[in-house]
Amino acid sequence: MGIASVNVNNSMGANGCVYINDTAAHTGNFIAIQFTETSVIGAMTGVMENSADLIADGTSLGTGQVIYVPFTSITLTSGAAILYKGSV
């Protein structure tokens, strides 16, 4: 398996995922978040410019919407999501 195949597998969830539907902080090495119902992010630590604005605005993220961004912590104010794990 070449490096390109490994990268595609990693981005497609080959390292597993975690379903969340609460307002607790969830930590780990994640590469994407897919919302399974309308959700609002309360806090996030990751590589996303202006994420503080997204959080402060209380932006609603719709069912099925995906944000591709490396992050290590997320807290939802409301909703539910699948967190895709990055490489270990």
C-alpha cells in the first residue's frame, strides 16, 4: 500500500471514529467531524482560523455537514456528531 493509499484511508476514517451526543469535552487526535443532527460547537481546540468567531456566533451546523480540520478537543453546546480519528 503506497503513501497515497494510507492518506486516503486515514481521511476516510480508517483509524476509527467516536459518536458524541452530549455537552462534555471530548479529546483525542481527530481529523474531521460530521454532524448527525443540527449542532452547535461550544469549544474547539484545533487548526481552524477564526474558530472563535464560529463558536461565539453560535453557528448551527446542519445534519450531514462535515468540517475537515485537525483538532484535539471539542465540546458541543447541542446536537450530535461523529468524530473521525487521525493517525495514531
